[in-house]
Amino acid sequence: MHYLDWLAIGGYVLLLLWLGFYKSTKKEDNNDFILAGRKLSLPGFVATLVATWYGGILGVGENTYNYGIQTWFIFALPYYIFGLLFAFFLAPRIRNLPHRSIPDHFKHHFGHNAGIVSALLILILASPAPYILSLGILLKYTVGWTLQSSILISTGFSLVYIWYGGFRSVVRTDILQFVFMFTGFILLFVFAWHLSDAPISLISTLPDRYFDPTGGNSIQYILVWFFIAMWTFIDPGFYQRTAAARSPAIAKKGILIAIGFWFIFDILTITTGLYAVALFPNQEAAMAYPELASHILPPFVYGIFLVGIFSTIMSTIDSNGLISAITFGRDILLRIQQKEEQENETEYIRKGLVVMAFIAVLLAISIPSIIRLWYIIGSIIVPGILFPFLMTFTNTKLKEGKIILTMIIPVITAIFWFIYGNFLGHYPMEIEPFYPGIIISALFIGIWKK
């Protein structure tokens, strides 16, 4: 790397830390620490929602490098659909609720213990492990550190300012990271186009399989990813930002604008991923974007692109890190001790930040594959919490004991299905773990509903 690249990265680090710690103190009000006082403006809402959605950018590059436009059909289109549904049917209602988290929501509807069980599932769902792994891989590639050292440093640096500023720090830094992530990929797209031909030429340059919506995989596999995208309904980041918005109208409008930015960013990332295949085949798939950039971008511009990649990943780490800390510290630890709203609630969240970081590091080191982490977490956790959460917006009622079983048994089923399939080398009846879990959840609700 050229010294101008290091200059760009160093400037980004200093600016990020300044924004992260700006006006932050250890005496943040509980509501401010979690929801920024419920005063999130439209620009802040859009920037933080867009930026936090792409933490697994290296996984997107890996999938595009291997399977082409299939990436858009499993990592983009389903999320637009469920994002639209969330905006129109859930966002205004969530903003008008007094709850500050999904476990709050469960506690209000189903009881104290159901809130704790939902928090345990959200803790896994919101884990920043896939994104810490992404940043660790990128640091290993650019700096040459070992993967384990890179993961530890990534965790510490990405979470340090959350300790003081909470959600306000996340939003401030996300605005900066939103700008850099788009700038970096626009530069990569422009230089790739200049070096090669127009994007349309990729259709004749690359093998046909890169333009197959399934990417050569089964329809069942594609549908699993589509259903996993229902994650959007129970994504704690969506819930937190919606609850923090200044008004229901801002929450709804902000999501609709965010979907437009997601579409633009998806076009940039998928097209540059295809350029990486066309210009530099036979390289490591997970490093598709950094490798392409290192070959075609001049000094300083390459540094700006790396800053864009760092921004894309770190914006998700700090967001999910804060949510995980709130979930463990406030929604689990505090409530297990039978305590309710407390003046020292923020202290419990900071304890949760330490525990969450430890768990995320263990996951990132144990399962060193970004896409596999996404797939495993989504297939196992989503079936247990999706239908119970959506049920709270209907007149359907379940007693606390039954709703807890409706959350736990689908998760246990999916776990055993996954373990059994890995032991045999194939899943029973060739059915992915997501399906038995979600079917059991639907059956329980159908049988037990009043």
C-alpha cells in the first residue's frame, strides 16, 4: 500500500473516533443511550439504516464472484419486498408503541419469561460475529496480521465509542460511513468501466451461469434465502431505528428511501463483482472487491475504497454490537434479576457489551465463513421468533408457556436437523433446516391460538 492510502485510512480512523466520542459521556440517559431520545431525523434514519445493512460486504463479493447475479435474487430482492411490507404495515405501529426493544415487545404481550426467551434468540440473531469476521479478514489481507489478532482488534476498535455514546454515537458514525461506502464503490465502478467495457459487455464476456438467477443451486436453496429475508420483520436494527424515529411518518418514509439506496448500492456491488471475475479470474472469491481495487485504483483512491469497505462493515458491527449489549445487559441480565426500569440500566448494557464481544469473537473464530454464519443463524433462529412476533400485531393470543414452547421447539428442531444433516453429509429428505422449524412454529400457533 502507498503512503497516500495509509493517509486516507488514518484520516478516516481519526474522524470516526471524533464523531463516535463527540458529546458522549458516561452519564447518558437510558432512553438516549438506547434510542437517542426518539428524535432521529429523516437523514439520520436513512443513513444509519442503509449503512448497517451491508456488513457482510465481503460475503456479497464472494457470492457474486462464484454465482453472479444470483446474489441479487437472494441478498437484495427479498429484502426489498419485506422492507416494503415492514414500512407500510409495521413501522407506524412500532413507532407509536412505548417499547424500546423486541424483548420489551414480547414481555408486554406474553409475559416476563417470554421476554427473556425472545431476548436469548435476538442475542444470537443480532450477533456482530459475521461482520467482525469480515473486518478481521480484510485487516489480515491489507495489514498482514493473523486472522485471530485481526478479529480481536476489529472487535475492540468497532465497539469502543459505543461504551460512551450508545445509539447517538452509532448514528453519527453511520452518517460518515454511509458517505464513504457509496464513494468507495462508485470509484471502483467508474475505474472498472474505464479500464474495460460498459457493464452490458459482461453478458458476452462471462459464462452464462453468471446470469442464471439460481446460480446453479436448487430452487429450494434459493427459497430458503428468500424466507430468511423475513428476518427483516424481526431485525432488531429495524425495530430500534423505527422506535427511535421522530415520528411514524419519518419511520415509514425513511425505510422507503433506504430501499432506493439499497438498490443503487446492490447494482454497484454486483456489477463490480462481475468486473472482478472478468478482469481477474482465479483469485480468492472473498477478496473479490479488494483484489480488483488493488489492481485498478491509483494511490489514495485505493485508500478511499478501503475506507469504503471498512465503513460498510464497521457500521454494522457497532449497530449490532449495541443491540446485542442492550439485549444481554438490559433484556436478559437485568430482568433475570427481576429488576425493571432502573437508573443504572446503562451500566447493565455496558456489561452486556463485554459479554457480547466475547461471544462474537468465539463465533467468528469457530465458523470462519461469512455466508455460512448468515445461513446457519438465519435458518435456526428465524423460525423460532418470526411468527410469534408477527402474531403480536393480530388478535391471536397464546399463554406464556405455550408461546415459549412455540419459540424454543422450532429452534431446537432446526439445530438437530442441521447437526444430523452434517453428520450424514445431507439433510433428511434433502430438506433444509429452516423448513421443519418454521412448519412446527406455524403448527403450534394454529393448534394453540384462541
